[in-house]
Amino acid sequence: MAEELAFARKASGLVRGLSMTDAFAVGLMNQGITPSIWFAITFGLGVFIGGNLIIACLISLVLAGIGFPIVWGVLGGSMPRSGGEYVYNSRIIHPIFGIAQSFGDAMIWLMWIYVLAPLAIDPGLTTTFNYLGWSAAANWVVSSQWIAFLLASCFNVIGFMFVVFGIKIFATTQKVVMFFGIGGMVVIGIVLTLTSKAHFIAQWDKAAAETHSATYSAFIAKVGVAAGQVMPHTWNWKATFGCMVAMSWCFAYAYSISFIGGEVKRPDKTIILANLFAVLVPGFFMLWAAFALNKTVGYTFLNASAWNDNNGGIQAVANMPHGTNFVDLAVYALGTSAWYTKVLAGYMGFSYVAFTVWWIALSYLAFPRILFAWGMDRMGPKWFTDINPRWASPVKNYIVCFVMGEGLLVLYYTLFTNQMQNIIVTGFQVTSVFIPTALAALLFPYVKRAKGVWESSPYKTWKFLGLPVVVWGASIDLIYLGILLYYFVFNAAAKQFTFAGNVILVTAWVLGVAWYFLWKSRSKAVGVDVSLTYGELPPE
């Protein structure tokens, strides 16, 4: 079959203009260091009281640091096309599976807009403004649903603007955002590291006295009463493994690199190394934060502060100037109200905003390229593959993403407020993206369907103890994902799932299967058997 008949285009139209640094930055920024560490501590210790963040991080770093770079690096380097795991799963397992799973992932990327734009406002802007002493502004941004919706829409527009002008503009802008995101996290780490426990307690007690709130010791006791248990003085294994669920935000999301596989230089080296570094760097910051917090605020107080933050606060600290998330603790450690400490505190708070807004931009990077990959395989209208010649980007797909993301924000602020947040989307990605793709990697060297791709893979000679390295990587990845899945389904994280959320995920897969048969039928009507195209990769 002629290539121009098999695929929608003779060439993708995308440009390989991204360096290893650019690809690494895409993966790193999708790990969202500051908000991810915030979530790892607040949800991790807030739900799994008695966890050990340091040990949870080390286990995650070993398992995810081996499994994810090998799985996503080998698959991406063997099939260097833009579009994400749809390309891999459709070639290795089956096109029906690839489309169904990809439908689920497309829905997830849209849901991240729904989740993240509101988070950029609260706690993002609210805490940053409070750190700067702009309490009126902090109150204003959440003073009404309409104001919050308009601000969330502004962030949605910003995410759209970051990507629509092409991948090179995106890469340049990304470096600026990284300065604020990573720079703020570095300041947090330095402040917590240089502050002694005695100084932190003194600063906390000073703020408590000024606001008639609970002192350091009284706070621990009062949180224990509210939580219905004494705050622990030592850790346990069950809670430590549970903390890995929330900590997965620091380790599992560099897979965003797979969506730009057709736009990076030297993909055989770039994709696997970028994935590796994008796991190691957040792991370093997570370890740094865990060591510094345990040293500076103390293990028992850290558990109490996380439970308090995760459960909306208690009356004992209602009048304190800030909350009890880990950035708040660093702000308390600064201790004075001098202008330069406010600037440092504002920089720390803005780190959360920077990462969160960039997450929205990365949804615009991923979702449109999923549509693009479908279109190349004739699994969607041909305009899915339209590339703007000036900016070398799928502008029409960006517009689709914007309209759908905005529609979800309307629903969020009218009907579904806070019903499908944070951890549930992570659970969706574990079940709909990470596990299916790890299984595909496990089967990659042995499946007849993918024989041609495997034979041309630059990694086919990579072996360890007689087995392909990709098999080892997939196995380790599945161990890590199995731990996450167990705590999602059978432990405290399970209550975050709702019936409505599960229905949405299942519906996405069902719609994916229906979509496959619809477009297979339409292609057959014009003389194209799409099942034949899945034995090879689409053109570059």
C-alpha cells in the first residue's frame, strides 16, 4: 500500500528542533517540583500518618528511576514520533487497545486543566499574596465564583499562548518559568536547611502568641485530638508505602516527553536520558525537603502540620498568619516582617504558581499531539494532522483543547466543584496510562505485531542476564505501579475515588473502542485498510 494512502500525510510537518536540555525540561516541569512536594507531604502524611518521607522517596527513586526511564526511553527512542503512548500501545498490543487507552489519557490531560487552573488561584495566588502582605488581593481572588472562574480562564489562556506559537517559543518560555519555579524551591530548601529547630519553634511560638493560637507543643496535641490519635514519634512501613502514592507526582510524570518524540534531536539518546534526569532532579529536591523538614520542624510536628493542612485546618491555628503546608513552614522559619523576607516568601509562593501554570501549558503540549497521532493513522479527521507552516505546530488542535478545557472550567465552577481533584486524576493515569504502557514495554521484544519495530530498535541488543533491558525496566516499573495501585484501591487513598469519576474513565475507554471502529469503517470506505498501517510507524 502506498504510504500516502496508508497514512494521512507523507510527512508529519513537525520539526526536530528540541535539544536534550529542552526535552529534559519538559519532563522536569511536568513533575511540578514545588506543588508535587507540597502534595507529597500534605496528602502523604496527612492521610498516611506515620510515614517516613525519606524512605518513601528513596524507594520511589530506585524503582521509578530505573523503571520509568527505561520504559518510556526505550519505547520513545524505538518509536520517535509525537503523540505519546498511543503510538507504542497501538503498535505493540493492538490498535483498539491503543485508541481506547489513549482516549483515557486524552481525557486525563483535559482534566488536568480542570484541576490545575483553580489550584493556581487557591492556594497558588492566595498564599503568594499573603506572603507578600497583600491580604486584600488574596481575599479578592476567591471572593466570588465568577472572579475565580475569570482568573482560571486567564491561566487557561496563558497555557494556550505558551504553546501556540511553536515549540521553539515554548522551549524559550519554559526556561523563564523554570527560573521562578525551581528558583523558589531552592530558596525553600535553603531556608529550611539553615534554620535550627530551636529557632523554628521560637518563631512559631512568637506568631502563636501574637495571634492567640496554639504554641508548637500545644499544636501537636490539639491536632492529635482532632485526628483522633496521638501524633506519632516514629514511622511505620505501611504508612511509608502509602506516602509513595502522593509522592508519585515527583517521579511518574516525565512521560510527557513522549508527546514530543517526533520533535527532539537524536531521540535514541535524548529521550531516555531526559527521562532519567527528569526523575533524578525532583528526587533530589524531595529528599532535600524531607531531610530539612525533619531536622527543622521535627517529625511529630511535621505529621501534625500535614494532617492539619490536608484536613482544612483546626481552630487552634485559625488566627495564625499562614497555614501549615511545607512552604508555610519555611515562611515561618524566615521569621521577620522585613521587606526582603516578604520578597523571599513571595518568591517561594510564586514557585507553586509557576509550576502549576506550566502544567496547564503541558496539557496543551500533550492533548493536541494525541489528536495529531490519531489523525496520522487515519483514526480521526485529516485536519487533526494540520500543521501551521509558520509555527510548525498543530494550531487547530490547540484550539480544540482550549475550548474543551474552558468548558470543563465552566462545569467546575457551576456543577462539579472539587469533586474530581488531584489524587483521582493520578489514579486514572496509573490505571489508564502507566500500567498499560509498562505492559506494552514488557511484551515489546516478543510480540509478532511489533517485530519490525523491535528489529530496528537501537536497544534490541541491550540485555542483562540474558533478557532485554526493556523487560527488566518494565518489570521494575510494574512493581512500583503495583504499590501505588494497591494503596489507591485498598487503602486510605481509595476514598478519593468517586462513582462519577470511575464512570468517566470507563466511558472514555468505551468511546475509544467505538471511535476506532468508526474510523476504521470510514477509511475502509475510501479504500484504506488501517489495520495494515499499524505494522509500521507513521512518516516523520
